Amino acid sequence: MEVASIKNLNSLIEYQEKSVVSKTLIDKKVGTVTLFAFDKDQGLSEHTTPFDALVYIFDGEAEITISGKPYHLKKDQMLIMPANDPHALRAIEKYKMMLIMIKSD
């Protein structure tokens, strides 16, 4: 991706039927920025990461479960997932999100 260019998040990633699509925008030693597009009823099973992560929903509707507690997110909402807490993601409706992971303290 070009640096210092204006982009529309929705146009950078497309939905695919019965799939989860990802596109890394920034991949640095200290963190990453990745876009995801989840078709309805698709998700990521419970897992942990050693780093804090910010999720921003820019289209659709998702359920994110952190340490067993579900959070319902819609377009233009965000959530911080704490490091080492188990979390899972599921598409209530198809949705797109940006994941920003910070890898340093």
C-alpha cells in the first residue's frame, strides 16, 4: 500500500462467500494493522495473543467474546481486546473490521 495516500477502508477488502478474508496494511516489529471481512456466520475460534489489540468495525455486525463475555458491535464501534485474554469473533451479519495490534509496552 502506498504511504501518504487517501484510501476508503471499505474499498480495500471485499467479502467472499462463506469465508474470512484478511489483508495486512502495516506489518512492523512493533505492531500490525490488518483488515478482515467476515461473511455471515463465519468467525475465528477462541484464541489468545500476547499483545493488546484494538478492533474497529467499519461495516456490519459482530459478536466478540472475551474471557467468556460476549460483546455485540456494530458499524463505527470499537473494542480493545486485552493481551492474553481468550477471545473469539463471529459474524452476526457480514462485517468488516480493522485490527490494530500493538506489540510493545
